[in-house]
Amino acid sequence: MTSELYKACNQCSRKCGVNRLTGKKGICGESDQVRIATACLHFGEEPLITVHGGSGTIFLTGCTLKCAFCQNYQISQDGMGREVSSEEFTEICLKLQESGAENINLVTGSHAIPRLSEYIPAAQKAGCKIPFCWNSSAYESVEMLELLKPYVKIWLPDLKTLNSELSASLFSARDYPETAIKAISWMLNNFPLKIEEIPAAKDYTDSNGEDWKKGEIKEKMFQGVIIRHLFMPGKFQETADVLEWLKNNADGKACLSLMNQYTPVPFEEEEKKLQGRKKALSSIENRLVNKEEDADLQDLMEAYDFDWLFYQELSDDTSWLPDFTRIQPFSNKLAKPVWHWSKGFIN
């Protein structure tokens, strides 16, 4: 029984030993139940998973990692969201599929793997045919990932840093680098790339304002790994080290996504939490990425010449930062809400 894995919980590397079956919460902030904050068609993910219809993104409450800069802190760290049964989870997946989602994209579910290893096949049995994506920090054990292996085909892990001192400061997880490398290596070894060309089912305008005609082709990932890395301002060497590892270990095996969207978050929390964040964030330069850094990153990418690499244009627009208190946590351009923790399904 997967529920036994919540007793003296050792699912993630923190191994907090809490009996989450009793309702007590682990360091992840959660008991043994699955809680969700929102579900939407998301058009801001990588092109291979957004494709024509958007990624059917489900944001889970709680997280095994404690990123001081987390843009989703309301749900990952402050507990916003509500419990859903396997039946309601299935309904959410089917509604996303009906709405045109290209996949079901599960965000920060590492602490809920035993339950999700039951919820996902139930949704598939009920008629959810689109691929499931696992979108995580990669701070999770291979043993837990094995539970998802039969059901998840697309993997979207972060590789945040290979610097244990930085991960200790920013995530309170000195072992993050070694844990993430083990998890990502497992994904690479088990899920080779499967990408196909898919025609648009109808005329539409995408989130970038580009018009697409029925039958026009985009590439879609059906299986494989997209490894994400967020450049942190003032930490060029850390990103260079990550790209070196990716070139040696993932090039040709995975798609890479280098993000320059680091944005200071206007946290709304009690003073004690804010002071803790301020101390952690002192290990980086808590600001937007500048033009000089962006140019250096582009030079670095060109030098490595990866087979598959996504990189976004530099922008100082911060309107994309989510607010999960709203029925529409994102901009209307970026997402179309389908379900929200405060309301349920959205007509």
C-alpha cells in the first residue's frame, strides 16, 4: 500500500520522519492528502508542451524545496489550496483534456507521489489520453520516481544549481545538487525523446499574438525530458557550471530550457518569514537580469551549441507573476483557468 510511505515519511531527501497519515505535516507542509491550488491551460511553458492547445497545468500545494525566491510561494510554502479526492482529480484532468490541453502538467508534486501514483492511473482509466508531465525541482528520490514510471511520459525537472553552498542558503538543502543529478539522470536513462509534428485543429492566435491556420505544423513532445535552469542574477559561474554538466550529460538526450526571467517577488508574509527570506536572498543579487548578463548568456549558449535549447527574450515585464488568491492567477494572455481552489470548476 502506497499509504504506508507516509508513515515516518522519508520520501524526499529531508527525511523528516513525520507520520503524515495522522494529519501531521512534513517539512513539505502537507499531510498525506493531495491538495491543489489551480488548474489551467497554460501558454507560457516551452513550445514542445504548449503546442497549439496549451499545457493542462495543475498546481499542487506544498513543496519539498524551500526556494527563497519562489514565485509560487503562496501555494508551495504558505499552504494555499484545498484537498481533492481521486475522483475530483480525474474530473480536473478530463476537463483540461476537453478544453484542448496537450498534456496534464503536474507542478511541484514531489511530496505527493504515493497518492499521485494512484490518482494518475485512475484518471487514465477514466479516459484521460493525453500525456502526463512531471514538473518539479528534481529534489526527489529515484525510489519515488519509480512509482510514476508507468504513468508519466514527459519530465520537466529544474537543475537549479550545482553549488551546494548556494543551495544551502537559497533552498535550505545542501544536498540539492547530488539529489537533483540522480533524479535527472534517472529520467534521461528511462525516457528518450519522442517528438512529432502536429497540425493545428483550427485557426487561432497564440499568446505571442502570432496567427496560426488550421493544418499548420508545430512540434509536440510525447515523451522525454526538458531540463530547466533559471539564471540567478550575479551568478554567471553557477550557470556556466550547470551548462557544462548538461553538455556532457544531457545534450542530444533532452531538451534544455535556459530561463532569464528571475524576478524579485513582492512577498506578503509575516515579518519573521520575510526576514528569513531576506537573509537567504542575500546570497544572490535579488533583481532583474540585465542586458549585459543576457548577452553573456547568449554567448555561452552559442559556445555550447546544444541540440535542443529554448531561451526567452529578455523582458522587464513582471505582470506574469501569479497571484493564487485570484480565480485567474495569471494574465489572460498567459493562461485560461479551468479550476480554482476557492471555487471549483470555472464555467
